Amino acid sequence: MASPITGLLQCDSPAADDEPDEGLDLTAEEEANVLADAAADDAVEPEELPLELLFDGEVPTARSFGLRKLSLEQLGKFVFFDEISVPKRRQACASCHDPAAGWTLRDLKINNGQVAAPGAVPGAVGSIKTPSNAYARNIPLRESCAPSELPCGGLFWDGRAEGNDTPVFGGSTTHIGAEVFKGRATLESLFGQYLGPLADQALQPFPNEVEQNISEKQVCKHVAKSFYSLLYVLAWGEKIDCSPAGFMLSFKRVAVALAAWQSSAEVNSFSSKRDKALAAEIKVEGADVSFPLRGLTDQENRGHDLFYGKAGCALCHDNSPTAPAPDPTTSAGLAAIRRMGLERDQLYTDAVFHNIGVPANPLIPGPEGSLGLGQRRLGDENLRGQHKTPTLRNVDKRPYKSFVKAYTHNGWFKSLESLVHFYNTADVSGATAAGFGITRCDESRSWTEAQALAANCWPKPEENGTLAIGGFFGDLALTLDEEAAVVAYLKTLTDTKTVRPPLLLQ
């Protein structure tokens, strides 16, 4: 028997004119010219441009502290969208983190297939799905966080960009510290807020051979020869130094600029339907605001109540989870639920690491399975399969209606509908799964989402660390209408603003 939600999924095949352009393969001639291009770059001086062009028309009035911060952010924005890679012009940060796709990969065929993003070098590919880089809380990794007492913080699915001076787990990335300020108190007071997991993460993709594949010194030289190099001078108060003794410091400062821009209001716009409806309600009701919001539909408001109540989504997808969730069957419990999720800066993640029992994705390259945080402490079986809870903001943002996104760390799920259905019925021994006729898929073979939905079964979990199935979720007793209401609420978290590259790079 096929899954009852199969016909409800909104993952139609794209029309021909919907399909995005395919990238061009690198020719042998282009490969042969890589070294010659690098040498030629060294002989080019950056263009002199009117200052206002570097700020998208916003002309700073004075060389103040405000100008320094704005210059640092704009430097990060240019670097984020600039195709800084080897081979040249093959990959930028935005290649994997496209604003129009919710800051994830904008490639329908890859989302439907191998899931992991390709690198600048033809044939190079990662081994895990690209996470969103927006609304990435810049909190250092901690080993124990209330109320779950599980690890939280850091960046990457396994938290290895810890943002800590002293690593908490093995395998952490290089940490950027106060050395980037060279003892200058003014710079540290201005830019110290940007040190942490975001800056540590920004160091990693450039030299990674399956990502941008470019050395730290080459990145320094690229920025030094770019037309936006003046932004580095305005921010840091000195020219970028790509000498043997200075390039690494300059590279770290570029990473800090990336962190500054990714922390900005432009990337984290809080411009979703939910945000606008809440702001309008606060304007009328003041401190007495609560759900339902007049700017949301009845279905969306119902989804909110389920999210914080019966479905228990907020146990993980909330800045400050409350456990257990209030009882929605009582008037006091329902009133409490309707006062939840009202924070203007709600990010819909506890930043904690969980194993939700995602099935293995047979299409993703690399070794079978994904240990997540468990890879960093192999002796702790409880950590196997634990991955950081992603934000739900922009979870449904897509460049066009029929665009297919991939969900969870390995991209096994292709729609919010099937993911919510999994949360509802993943416990195949539970009453909810039985009511839907769901069983365990044949464990002797691998399964794609489409195959599992057609057979109305769930595959075994990819990793058997401490599973949340059967505890936090998996037997929620939601009806299909209630599942649809939760999905409707999730879709209200899509930002209405979409960041575009700087005009000079378009």
C-alpha cells in the first residue's frame, strides 16, 4: 500500500522552462591556463572606483566607527558572492549557499540525486548536504545545554567550527582569536563580536579540495587585486598584506568579514509572513499579543498551535525549549501555547545535536552513514548520528514553485510534507504508524524517499546512537490535516526579502 501522503506532496517535476542552467565543464585549455591566470593576476592593479559603488548606493558620510563596520560587512558580501576558486570563476560561497534557495544549494538535479554539492574541480564532490548559513547563531560549542543536557552550538552539522579557544571535542577547526586585531583595542571593541563559530567556519571552504580548492595565500592575493580591496583598507585601517609573513593574518581577517556580513540584517532579515503578522499584531495589541495572528490563515495559526503543542516541534526548534510542552487539551495549556513563539528573534533551533533516525541516503557519495558529532568522539556510542538542529527559517524558500529542496543532513527527504509525516509516524511500532499502515522497510536493501513512500514504510535509521524516535517524536497521533497545518505554519517562516549579489559582481 502506498503512503497516504504520496498524492499530497508538492514536488512536481519542473517544466522545461523552470529548469536552472547547467554549469559548463572545464575544458583542457582552461585547466592548462590556471597557473598562467594566477601569474597574470599578480600583475593587475585593482580598479579605482567611486566609493559609493562599493556600498550599493549607500554613501557613508564620514570615516567613523560606523563606516568601519559597514566596510567590513560589505567586504564580506563581495567575498561571499565572488567566485574565488581554483580553477578560476568556478565556485563562490554563494554557489552552495544561494539566498533564493534559502541559503542552500540551488541545483534541482543534485538535490534530487547525489545531494552533496560539487566542488570547483570537475568531479570533486562533498559528502553531506549543504546547511543554511543564515540565522546561524554564533554561539560557541558547549558540551551540555539545558534543558536536554546535550551538546549545543558550533557550526557545521557536526559542530566542528566550535568558536572556542580550547576545543571541547576532537577534530575542531582552526580558531580565529584576538591575533587578528594585532593588539589594537579599537579594532577589538568594534569587531570582537564577529569572532566565534561563524568566523571559524569561514576559513574552511576555500582550501578544501572538494569545495573552492584555493590556498589561503591565493585568496589573499585575489582580494588584494580586486576592485573591492578598498573595503579591506577602510575596515582594518591598513592595506591587505599577502607577504609570506602576513597572508595568513589577512586571510583570517577576510573570514571575519564573512562572519560580519553573515551576522548582518541583510542576511538575517526577519522578513517572513510570520514576522510581518507578528509585528502588525504587536503594533495593535502591544504586550498582550498572542496567537492566533490576524495576518495568518486559520490553517497557519492551527499549525502554530500544533508546533508548540501536540506535535512538539518546539522541543528542538525553539531558541529556548520548554519541556514538556503544555497540554493543548486544557484551557490553560492552550493559552500558554498561544503565548509561545512570539520572540522577534526566534530562530527555530535549540542548536543542540540530535539523532532523529534519518534513513541512510544511498545516493549521497562518500562512506555509508554519517556519524555527525559521534565522529569527533568515536568512543561515545551515544553521539553516533547526532547532527545539529537546523533553523526552520527559510525552510521552504525556493527560487520557483516546483524547485525541489533536500532536507536533513543527508538530504534523504525531498519535501516538508514527507518530513513532517516522518516525525509523526517514524516509530513503526507505535499506534500512529499502525493507523497509517506503516511498517519497517526491508532492511536488506537501501531505500530512497520515493521508494519508501510508495511502499508505505520507513527504512531503519542511518545511525543507532541515542535516538529521539519513540521519545520526543515518532508517535504523535497527528491526522493528515494536522500534518498539513504544521507544514503551512513552516511555510510562513520564508523571508520575503532575497539578497542579490553586489551590483558590481552581477
